[in-house]
Amino acid sequence: MKRVFFALTLLIGLFACSQSNQVNELDSVDVPNFAQHIAPIIANHCVRCHRNGGGAPFELTSYSKVKGKAKTIAKVTSMRIMPPWPADPNYSHFIDENILSQSQIDAISRWVKNDCPEGGSSEKIFANVSSEKSNIGKPDMVLSLDTVLLSEGDIDRFFFSKVNCTVPHGKYIRAIEFIPGQPKLLHHFNGHLINYYGNTKPNLESSPSKIEISPKEGVDNPRETKLAVDFQKSLLNNDGSLPERWHSVVNYLPGVKGVMYPDGIGTYAVAENFSIIGNDVHYGPSRKTLIDNSKINIFFTNTPPKRGTAEIMLGTNGVSKIVPPLVIPANQKTKHVTQFTVSADISVLTINPHLHLLGKSFLAYAIKPNGDTINLIHIPKWNFRWQYFYTFKKMVHIPRGSTIYANAEFDNTVNNPNNPNNPPKQVAERLEYGGSSMRATDEMFQFIITYVGYQPGDEELSLEHGNN
Ligand code: HEC
């Protein structure tokens, strides 16, 4: 484990180093200009969402667009509201960590105070970023999900969707990436892969390509409506048997970039016939009538999966119970913990903390058999809007016999601006919902860990795209 700590120290050291270089450079500029100093910050930290096809409500892809929002930009950056990155960088580090240094924030403020000097053309800086359709590269296959008509209205809408596909024998899926058609409305997509092996085939004709599962009046659990049950039945093989199934081959939330693990890790075997199921495709309320044409980018490899990924889910619906049980009385703040001891050495790739609207903070770590602590994640101020899947820069080795702890705090008082009930009401976990419910009366506490079995040297293997 010493090596992990060494690697971590080195990493933190390098991080501090690159930050301090920037500090010196930017801090010495009295009047920053856009082309030289500000545009690179915007391009690296903002444009992934603030572009045509990104999740944000306006673009920040040119001098005039940024200048038009200059005052608000200075404000939201100095308050650290933008860019959104809830995880505490003093606790642990992840790929695509999106945090501005104090020097960058100060430089933006000075630029705005000095009336936003342009300093030449910045077109080149934005030329590449603004047209990206993939965060990983050129996909080998692009699947189109059935279009969804979103009519004007103030309700959230939930769908199941499905796309069938055939591939030549001998291909494996290396990565899957979801590209929303209406990124401002699409809040969540959780994709599962279903393989149809041998003589079995999906019921292509009888199976709808999407159904709406929004809660309707009088139906307690939308997953139990006839429509939803029929949809799930239609996923069976045509001989009625259950196809092979993985969970969560792709998870999308606004601002989430596709991940591609090193070749051979986290790749999936695919049958010549496979389907991708969109579980709980969640759209926010729409102000106008719109059509969503979302896509799924698939990247193939000829390398068979060497090290399949697996998941441990702590908490709601998971392997460990929540103590005390997740019941949050009105007008109270509560603290809960859930813990799980691993029976083999594992290498953690990605983690996902998940709470609903009453969440206040989240902390997860592992205690090794020798008593040492491995930091996993700290979210001091829970933000319901930004629930990322956090991928470590290098795999984190958790030795056999270590106990993973997840701690969550909830705030069911009027002081929680996200409290769905005013006056507050008791809120509890609803297990039968299978993690799908966004209903205001439900709360959840989950910690999902994606891992592979440990192999010596994992601590040194970079998970950053481009390094493998
Ligand atoms: C992960 C996606 C994402 C990133 C990255 C991001 N934004 Fe945003 N931004 C949003 C969304 C979405 C909104 C709309 C408000 C909301 O949902 O919180 C927004 C809103 C804003 C607003 C309006 C806030 C208001 O109160 O009116 C400003 C200004 C802004 N962003 C600036 C920035 C800047 C500057 C950066 C980079 C330093 C940045 N954003 C990075 C997604 C993002």
C-alpha cells in the first residue's frame, strides 16, 4: 500500500506544481486579455457544457458571447458555483476534475473590472471544442434512439427505450457514450446492454422501441403498469428465456464525459444480436414542443475483455444496510452510515455517490485491516444537480478485509432550498422503486463502486484517456 501513497503524494505534488506555475503566470498579469488569458480558461472549463449541444442554457464559445455574460461569469466563478464540481479536491482526485484555481478566478475578475479587453482573435481556441460530438473520439457505430416528442408542460417525463443492433462476430465493445439530442432537458440516461446469444433473438417485432413510464394518477409504481411489464417481457429471448444482462454500461448526466478504460479493462463481449436499453430516460419539463434524437456512440475493439468490471452497491437496494434506517422526519437533519467489507483485493475505477433532494453531504472512505484510511470521496455540499460518476486518475487498490464506509447527511428542514415539501414532511427510502424514482416523497442513499480484481501494478496504470 506504500506505493499507492507514494503515487498519490506524487500526484498531489504534480498537481500542486502545475497549479503554482499557473498562479505565477496569471497573477503577474495586471490586466488580463481575452485571447491570451481568459479564453483558455473558458475553453478548458466551461465549453464542455456551454456550447451548442452542451447541457447549459447558453454558449460561451466566442469573445462576444463571454463578454455578454461577463459580470455574471465573474460572480458565479468567484462563488465557485461554476464550473460545477461538488467533490472536495483536498480529499481525492478524479479524471476531468473541473475546478478553477484562485488565480484563474481572480484573473477573470480583473478582466471584467478592466472592461473585458479582447487582445486579438480567440477563434482558434474555440474552433475545435465547439463542434465535438464525442468526448472520446470517432465512434465505430452510432445508434439512434427512437425520437421522443416532448410537449410543452411543467412535468418531468420518464421513458424506457431500446435500440437493437447487430455486429460481426469477434467484436467487443470498448466504450459506450451517450449523446443527448436535447441536452438542456435530458437529465439522466442509464444504459444497459443485453446480449442475445445462439439461436435466441430479441422479439424484434413485438417489442416497442420506447414507452413512457411517467407516474400517472392512481398508479403507485410506474414500473408495474401493464405497459412497463409488457416492455420488460419483450426483452426476453424469443424462446422466453432470460437474456444475459449487464448493468450500467453507460451513464449520462449533464457534463459527464464518456470514459474509456485501458484496452482490455471494462470491455464487453457482445453477441451478434444485442440491445441497449435506456432505463429511466429522464427529461425535465419543456417550455416548448421539441423532438429529442439522442444517440449512442459505440467504440469496438478486437481485444477480448481481459478484466471485466463489476459493481458493489452500498445502501438503498444494495449489499449493505443503512444505519439508522433511511427515514428523515420533518424538520430534522439526520446522519446515516452504511458499510461493507471486501473479501478480495479490488482495484476501484469509478465511484458514484447518489442521494436525492434532501442530501446535504457525502463522505466515503475505506479502512484497511492495518487501520490506514483510503480516501474515496468527500462532497461537503451535496448538489442534487451534479451527481457525477467519478473516475480515479489511477486505480485505487482496496485490500481484502478492508471496510468501505459511506456517510450521508440529510436536511429535511425549511433551510434546505431543495426541500420538495413546504412545510417539510417525513421522507423515506422506497426500496421497491429500484432506484428509479425521482418522486419528491422518496429519498435514496447509494454508493456504487465499479472495480476489477486487483493485479499488482494497477496503482500505476493511468485511466486517463489518451494515456493508453
Ligand atoms: C457541467 C456543465 C457545466 C459546466 C462545466 C459549466 N457550466 Fe455554467 N451552467 C451550466 C448549467 C446547466 C447552467 C444553468 C443553471 C444551472 O442549471 O445551474 C449554467 C449556468 C451558468 C451561468 C448562469 C448563472 C446564473 O445564475 O444566471 C453562468 C454565468 C455560467 N454557467 C458560467 C459558467 C462558466 C464561466 C463556466 C466555466 C468556468 C461554466 N459555467 C461551466 C452548466 C455548466
